[in-house]
Amino acid sequence: MEREIKKVLVANRGVPAVRIMHTCRDLKIKTTAVYSTPDRLSQHVHMADSAVHIGDAPPGDSYLNIDRIIDAALKTGSDAVHPGWGFLAENDVFAKRVMDAGLTWIGPPADVIRAMGDKIESKKIAASVGIPVIPGADDLTTVEEIIQWMEREKVEFPIMIKASAGGGGKGMLKVENHEQIGTALSQVRSEAMKSFGDDRVLVEKYIERGRHIEVQIVADEYGNVVHLYERECTIQRRNQKIIEETPSPSLDTGLRREFCNAAVRLMQKIGYVSAGTVEFLFDAPNRKFYFLEVNTRLQVEHGITELTTGLDIVGIMIDVAQKKPLPFMQQDIVPNRWSLEVRLNAEDPRQFSPSFGTITRLHSPQGPAVRISPGVYEGAEIPPYYDSLVMLIMATGADRRDAIRVMDRAISKNLRVEGVKTLAPLLLSIIRHPKFIEGEFSTRFIEEHMEELVSKFIEKDSEDEMLKVARYVAEVSALGTPKWI
């Protein structure tokens, strides 16, 4: 029996909160924003129909405070909760608490979130449906045990030590030799306990020159599971994605079918509902792929899939939460464009250190074939407490080169951010790099080409503008007022 959602509390901030509110507006569904003290003037607060202050700056006092978020939903008459991405989006305890409070959870079931949130458990399930997994071990707790495992399984360096409950690039370190194992093991455990409350680790063979490819899935409560094809997410810094595209330039038709069918098979096995992704590591030279994880939430890069398929994934999540069946079948999904996304973070493009402060000037890219998913406005503050994402810039074209051309125009000609540093110079250098244009890259692309990328930076600041004005004034003084004035 279908249920109607009339008001959604968005348990997030910034870009994800704004993105969800746009779809709610389209569907004539009211929204509630929650905000911390430094976010009181944020864009998502302005957009919402109602807003509730839930605590001070630290996430534990605000965006991770389950009691205050649920209380805010009940007090504002919200009947559903959408978690976005990050914060509590993959927290099974939060999902269950939302449903126990009589609210509708816009996402997968809590038991699925719990099972897939454990990398050890998820690998076992993936293997049970015939999906290859990276050689690894989940019961190693000491340096000696790791060394013994490597000798027994004939695994050579490098290896990767990961937090079992990790995600989003957190809690993982690459280890190059015996001397690094002890330090890496301690560091991963410490970060895992701090970020996820679980210090168990997973040790895996590191796949050299791997590519990161994920498959977007949507599913309803009636057993319908449909893939919306794949996204390439290989360009990363510090294990976190900054450029994504669809389709993947790494795959041919046969491999694409294998990836997508494997993802559907896994999601059917676990009884998945709502939107989610199955992530794989692709060993391109050997044409092998391995299961990485399931993301039981909306992905940051979902927008490029929307551009190529014409679907609204957030809208599908809301419809599924209202117990509606998917309105399409697999054969109805026919992508017909190439789409590219860059994540514009407030970071120093050379060291990736966060850049906080007031955005004194903001001009977002415009023009044909460009889509912006914003999270701030001119005059807004970038606080030091949260993710530094300013906006998502998406470009689309008839083919890959066309999409890259549009993205080049969006970043180099139309984008202007002042007051904080952003990754814009690095992003522009990457999409102009011959290897990127040719589709020849791995997850180590930035690491391998950083010096060359930095050397190509073209940066502008307010001094450039003042020099232009001064030069114009000098010309008028010397040559007189132009006739066109």
C-alpha cells in the first residue's frame, strides 16, 4: 500500500541538502533543514520551508546527533527523512531510529545498511554470488600475522590496510614494505575507531594501476532491481574522488555488461531497496575486476547518471519510499550522452589542505550543457568543521571529447571563486592533460603527474582585475574616450 510523503527533513547540509531540496520542490514536497550554529545562514537553511537549530559546530553535537534530528522532524511535522550522503547516511542505527519514530526512511533497509557497512561481511556476500574479490584477510591483528599471510598466500608489496567499517576514502593506507606495516596498522586502527567506532581491519593485495568503477542501482520493494550503468571514478586524491564520468572510457560493451550484471546480482541477493552503488576495482591491464564495496546511499556523483539517462535519482528514492514500483524496466534505460563531473572543494590545489573563510565573490559556470549542484552563495562562510565541497560542476556532450570541451569552458571561462582557494586550477590541469584526454589513467594519476599538473596552473586573483582596470584607465587617459562610450 502506497504512503504519501508531505514533508521531508533533510539530515544534512551544503551540497547534498540543497540537491535533495530541489527535487522536493519539483514534487511539491515541503522540506525541513537542520543546521549547526555556524551554518545558520547557509544556503540549505534559506531553501527549506522550516529549519531547526540542532547544536554547535562539532558534528557530534549537530549533524551526527540522532536524538536532535529525529526530534526536529517530529516537531516540524516532517513525515520522512532523507540522509543525503556523508554524516548519518550509512548509519543503520539512525535508519532504524527514524522508522521506530514512525517516520519514513528514504533509503535502503537498516539491516542491508548494516551488512554492507562491514567490508568483511560484504566481501563474503559478493563472493557467494560469484563476484571476484581482492585477495585479502580479515582476521589479522598483528604485524607478524600480516607478514605470515603474505608469505602463505604469496602476496607481494604493496598491500592495502583498510578499516573494515570504513568508507569515503577514510581509514585506508597503502603499505610499500615491511617497515611500514606497524605504523600503518596503528594509524588505520586509530582512524577507524575515531571515525567509525570499530577498529577491525582488512588487509588486501594492492592492485597496481587500478581503475575505480561503480554501477548505479535503483530498486523497489517488489523485487525490481535495475542498473543505470556505470561511472568511472578513478581520478582521486588521497583515496577520495574528485572527477567522475559516465560512461567509463575503460570498458567495452562486453565488460560493461559483466560489471552491470554482477552489480544487479549482488543487490538482488541482499534484497536492496532504493538507490545505491556497487563499487569495483578494475585491473585494466589484465581485464579483471574485483568487488570493493556497496554504498547504501545517494552518491555525490549521481548527477552525471541523471544527465545521461534523463532520470531523477532522488525522485526515484522518494517514490520508492512511498512504496511505488519502479516505473521502468531494464530495457527502458538507454543512456545517450557522455557526462563529466568535477568536485570543486575549498582546498589548496597544491597541498589539498582545507581553505576556510568567506566567499567574497562567486560566479558559477553557465551556458549550454552545464549543470551546477551548489552548496554555497556569495558571502557565505566555509567553516572548518565539515566537508569543504563548494559545488559540483557537471558537463555533458555527445561524446567524451565534447563533454571535456564543455567542462574546460565551464572551469576556465565561467567560474570565479574568491575569498578561499579551490581545486579549480588542478581540475583544469587534469582535464587538459593528454593522458586524461586519451583515457589513460589509474587511481595514481594525480600522484604520478602532480608536478606536471601544478606547472600548468593558471590562477587569477583580484589583483588581475585591478590591473585590467588600471590599464583601461591608462588607455583612456592617453588616447581619449572611445567613440562607443
